[in-house]
Amino acid sequence: MMAANVYASATDGGTPDAQVLSGAATIDCPDVATELTEVPDQARAEVDKELANLDAQIAEAYKRLGESADAIRQDPGFAENAIAGPLKDKRAAVLARIGAAVEKAGAERPQGLDDLAGCAVRDSGNAPAPEEGGDGGEQAGDGQDQQNGDGRQGGDQQGDDQQGGDQQGGGQDQGGNGGQAGNGGQAGNGPVPGDYVSIESVQPNVDKPQPSGDASTGTFTSECGVNENGLFNSDNVIAAPGVSNGAHHFHDYIGNQATNAFVSDDELTRAETSCEDQRDKSSYYWPVLRLQNGTEEQDAQSPGGGIEGNVGEIVTPKDVTLTFVGNPKAKVTAMPRLLRIITGDAKSFVNGPANANASWSCTGFEDRQLKDKYPLCPEGSDVVRSFAFQSCWDGRNIDSANHRTHMAFTDAEGNCPSGFQPIPQLVQRIVYDVDAPSLEDGGKTVPLFAVDSFPEQLHKPITDHGDFINVFEEDLMNEVVACINEGRTCGAGAGGGDNGGDDGNAGGDDGNGNGGGDNGGDNGAEQPTATPDDPGQGNGGGQDDGNQGGGKDDGGQGGGKDDGGQGDQDGGQEPPAATEKPADDKATAQPDVKVSDPADAGGKDDDRGGAGQGKGGNDGGQAAQAAQVPGSLPELEDNTQAQGAGGSLAETGAQMWPAAIGGVLVIFGFFVLRSVRRNA
């Protein structure tokens, strides 16, 4: 019997018109968009609108699933007969219109279109809520024993073991995360405690291709803010142009300030931008992250928001890094203007992991990446979500029917597929200052966090995704290509001074090396043509990282923006919890560097550039190492200079006593010599 969870209110004082949603069941429909690889240009607009109509039908059916919980309990066949059956009929009508639109444009009707109408109501892997409702369970469990909370062990198997089956990652009786009570999320459709795992329990799992041959090793950084002005909507101009609420979830937007479902290409090129370099009018957007804390946001009563189960406080990122990197095997060519790229899959909980591409980690642990889990970060470490976009272009199209086939990823060695050419790869890193939720009480004490999603995708981390529209001016794109191909580090803040320098030389998110710049070496983010999980390494310390090559909030050597000056511990001494890492992640011990003013030990607003030999910032990064010259210990050398220049009275006396004794002995010897001569 399929049990649907009815959840009537978010929290005490939650939304007045409570949403009734299903947490223990979800609706599994074939993703028509991914199957439509060929659509004539003349039919594209009509097809996109019909695809958005399919999404709206699923959202409506999912809402009805929650409202029908009592009927489903009484009649196991109710979900199939009263929800899945009518949905199939509605979808069949839409698919017929899609086929007709394609034929009208002079192309052959797509094969197998009619077979995509049927949907299944299946167990979601989320446990049913307590009788009285509530926002979590009393026996939540922490997802550690059953790491994936859905019948799979480990992070390698993303998504479902049986795509489209009733046991996609979990049996009906398994409850999703070890028999927890409650479904966690305040809207009743996730997240659940089983969606989280301690980052410290994850083994390092990042590999990257090594540069060789004609590699392009430079990096270009664009600084566009963190959406501090609060630009949101639930549209998706790439996947559902001309359709309001085409995403069914809220997006953060930075860069282009005109992005919505109805914006034209011409309007994009003329719009305002939040980017520091005004020649970058590109649109960068992703689902918002929310705390499940009962806060009513602006969309609490709106489609895409509370009506579709996306509730709670929207978290503004602490930092956003936008870095364009090269290819380990070849030079890159310019992106075409208005190129669209979607990375990740907003429907991967149902579709399976084939197109999933978001990674989750914690600052100081970015050699460990998660696909289907949210990370529990130790104290002093921040949550990091990252996207390494496709970097191989077909050389012809700025978009494709399914918004995927005009782009491709490199293989494990960094080679593009036949017929594709390498372009600058966008590596996007978003950092959040959010606490690890209290899983033992389902997030009541410290709220759960999750990304917005389509309602039937249950806020699973594997559904995370990012969108990009290239609106670089031509001269700026040419600068990007030249910089990357010549192995330089360029972009916002390059050149030193108060903003540091942008000399990151392809430093990684974990950035082992020297440099640091306006946004540190981390804005030199990943090593050329980084893999989606690649934290990179090389010169240029990672943003929020404690390694050398000071980036923003970095305690490393090579001061960047917000990096302390020489001898200044930016980020301060780390809390003990943040330094408790496995042995392979521990920093090499270095002599302590004393700070005269405790208030100067990590101020976010400390914009001095400089060496900044700080130790590990607030994010659990490694302690800053000495200079990269074998055998040198700059800290000790600096201390010696300080003593000679004006140490304490005791230090000065300690240095003068040997000289004084030597002088007395010389004088004594002189008198002895004179006495001997006189006697002679």
C-alpha cells in the first residue's frame, strides 16, 4: 500500500493557508525534454511551452497526491486510478501537440513520443510524518549508518538504483533513513535527516586530469556579488522561455539584472549587471538555499514558493566565485555570445544520476565531494556547493532542443568528444554560513537546509543545478581566451594593491600554492578543465581556505581581498572542531605567528593586501605554510628581524651580555700583557 504523508502546517505560526503535500510518495514521469534532441527552430517556442505545461501537470498531480492521503490509505489503487491515470491522459494530449508542432515545422514526428505519457506514483524513500504533523521526527537518525537514506551505501551511486521503479533507492518499508519518524522539511516534502552526512566521514574522492601537450592553464575571474540585492524569480528563461514559473522553484540571480522568463536576447545585452567588470552582462543563476525554520519569505503564498513546497528562510551566500578555466590538453576558443548552458539535472531524483553535476562539500574539506547528500560541516567550516559546467561546444549552436546536446563534458583525460571544441569552463563555487542541522530532532533545534526543487523532487541534493547565459562583450571574451591560453591569471582585482593581486595561477578551491588575489587563488578556482569534483591545486590559495595563496577569508600567504597583512591572522585561530580532520588532511605544523591585536585576527572587512601569513581561516582550512623555498622559515626570520629592530629589554639584554663579557676579557688581557712587559 502506498502511504502518502499529509502535512498540514509548516511550523507554529506558519503559512495561514497550509499546503498539503506528500512526503512518503512522489510522482515519477519520463522526462520528455531530455528525449527531444531534435526540434526544428520554427517549433522550438511552442515545444518549450508544452514542456513547461508537462511540469505544471506534474506539480498539480503531486499536490493532489498529498490532498488524497486518506483516500490512498483506504484504497491502495486510488493513487493509480485517480491521480496517475488522469495525469497520463493529460500528458498524452500535450505530447500529441508537441508531435504536431514538430510535423508542422516540416520535420518527422519524434519516435516513441506516445510512450512517454505514463507516470507512476511510487515510494519516495521518505518516512511518514507523526500523527500530529510537526517538522521532523523524534527518531530522526543522522544518516550515518545508512548514509544515503534510500537503500544505497556510499556516495558513488547517485540517484536511483532502479530508475523509475518503486524502489528507487529504497523500499517502502525502509523509510528512507533508518526508520526515522517524520519527514524533516517544514512543507512535508523533504528534506529528511537521511539526506545529510558528515563530511568528516567521507573519504577524499577528487581526481583531475594532468595538463599536458598544448594545455591552457590560465584562469579568469569575474566578480559579480552574492545577490545581496535579492533578485529572485521562479522562471527559467533557458528551459521554459516565455513561461511564468517555468522552474517551479526560486532562483538566485547574479550578473545580468534583467533575467526572467520573458527577457529577449537584445534586452539581455543592454541590461544592467552586478558584475564588477561591466562588460560581463552574463546571467548566472541557481536554486536558492533555504533554512527550514518557518520564516515566511516573499514567495510564501506564491507558485514556485510555498504553494509548491519551497518554504523557509532564503540564505544569501557568504561568497560566490565565478572562475573560467582552461583545458588540460588544448587551447580554448571563445564562447559564442548568448550561449546557454544548464549543468546538473533539476529532476535527477526521478530521472536518475546521468546528468547530475552539482557537488557539495565544506571549506577545508573540498577534496571530498558529495553528489546525493548535503554535508554536515564541523564548527568553523562553511557549506560549499559547486558546479563545473560543460566545457566542450559543438561549434555551431548556442542552445539545443533539450538544452544539453550542443555542449559536452571532457573525458577523464580532459579531451573533448569528436566534433566538439574546448571553450573556457565556468567553475562556480557558492559558500554558505549555515550550521549543521540537528538531525536527532529533525531540525527543530538547528534547522535543516536544502535547495529549492520541483515539488516531486523532494529537495534532494542531487537535483541541484546551475544555469549560465554568456553575455560577455566580445573584447572581454577575447581577453578571457588570451589569458587562459597564455597561462595567466586575470579578471576582477588583478594587479595587486588594496585588493591583493589576482595572481592565482590556476589555484584550486582548495588552492595549494602561492598567490592570492582580489578573490584569491580560489577565484582561480579549479585546475584547467577541472572535473566537477575537482578542488584544483597549484598557485593561488582557495577562497575561504587556509592554504597558502591568500584568497578572500583566507589565512594563507599571498594576501588577497579580506586577507590580513603580513603577520595578520585573517580568519584567526581555528576552532578545535574545525581542525579535527583525518591524518591525510592535516596541515604541516608551523611556528606560531603572534597577533598584537586580537580584533585584527580575521576581520571580514580587513581589506589589506600583503603576505598575510595567517593560519587557517574560519573555515577549517589548512594552516598557512612557509614560503615555497625549501628550508626557509619566514616566520623565524621575521622574528629575528623584529628582535633586532626593537625587541623587549630582556631580549636586548640577552643579546648584549655576551658582547659585554668579551669586552671585559679583552681589557683584562691588555693589562696582563702590559704587566708582563714591565716585569721583563
